[in-house]
Amino acid sequence: MRFVPFVMIPLVIVMTVATPASAITNGTADGDAHPEVGALIAEEPHPDGTWAYCTGTLISPTVFLTAAHCGEGKMKTARVSFASHYKPGSQIYTGRYIADPRYREEAGLHDMAVVVFDAAIPGIKPAQLPGLGMLDQLEADNQLKSARFTPVGYGSLAPKKKKTHGRRFIYTDTRNQASISFKNLSRRWLDLTIDHSKGDGSTCFGDSGGPNFLGGPTSHLLVATTITGADNACKAANYDYRLDTATARHFLGKYVTLP
């Protein structure tokens, strides 16, 4: 079944009860803009015939970054595809799945995991990671308020209301991107929000672990990973895990050389 865990982040951290992030809403097909962004592929298709269940980013030739809550049980390996539209027969790379040992589902902190491949992924340039405290410096320089961010992922498109109750989530196994605005920066979280006047989109179920690039649609500077959102309609704030903090770098530095 599709992996859609509820990631509960304490109120003292984000001041709201959050639900898991997933697909890009009000976005466009990414095409070849971000070939370093890939999907975690299930062993069997979901009931709707699709395969992707989480998103992630290649951050070195052999290391793929995603979210710890994307791991089921004691998962040891993961299958990754970098196809812009996955379908059976697309190239799949299998690697060791390693979650941050500090992660606890009930807390939501340290929600990072890597997939480590035995050989370099050919033909794909890894994303760029931020230096220590980069977002803090941008905020101090009053540059974050007007900054644009580009989330990318394979998750659900805009959910549709059912005639009876609830919502129907539409998955296409396609890499999409959107633009989103800055809301707030805290010790470990980058909060992004939808500004409808700017045509912003958002993330939804299936985008978990995916990148939020600082800048426009061609940026490859990965500053935070998608973790959760503020509503089940995928129309509110995103809560993204910062990668420029000392605590995030403690885990990442075990697998990649950091700037």
C-alpha cells in the first residue's frame, strides 16, 4: 500500500498540528529541470496502478537524501528512479536505506534518511547543499522575506473533494515542481506558505523527503526537505527540515562532503 504516515510535529515547534506532505499542487511538470530529484519506488504497484511513494534528491554521486518517515518497519534497502515520469521498465537503482538514528516518529525531528548506492549514478549532477547557517544569514540580511523557493516531487496532484466525504488524491508518478513563498524560519524548520497573488503551489502526499530549492525553477541549491503540511487539502503552509543547521549536518556529514 502507498506509504502515507501521519507525521505529528509537537505544537511547541510549529504551532500547529501537521499532516504529512505529499504531492506538488498548482505546479507544472518538471521535465529535465531537476534530474537529481528521484522517487522511491514500491515493490508492487499501489491500487491505482502507480508506484512512487516518496521523493528525494541525489546529493553526491552515490548518496540520495530523503525522509526517515518514508522507511517502513526495519527497511534496509530502497529502490530509486530518476525518471521524470516513472513507468515499469524505467531504470531503477537499489541502495542501502539508512535513517538518522536520532529520528523518532512521535517527535518529527531528525527526519532524514539516505539511500547509499554501491556505484555512482551516471549522468546526473548532484544538488548543491547549503553552508552552515546560510538561511540564518539570509534572514539577518532581510533577504528571506522576498525569497522564492521551488519544491519538487512525485506526490499527489491537487486533491479533489469526493461527493460523499473526504478527498481523492491523484497520483501520476510524474516529477512536478512549483513555486512557494517564505513564511518563517525557526531553529530547525523552514516554513513556506502559498501566496496566491504570485501563483504559488504547494506540496502534498508523496512529496515527503523531496527538495525545496532556494530560488527559481532552475535552482539546484537544496536548503530544506519536505516533511509535512498544515492541512489535508495541501493548500496551506509547508514545514520543511532545514539542512544548514549543525544538527542536520551532523548526520549528512557522515555520507557527503559538506560546504
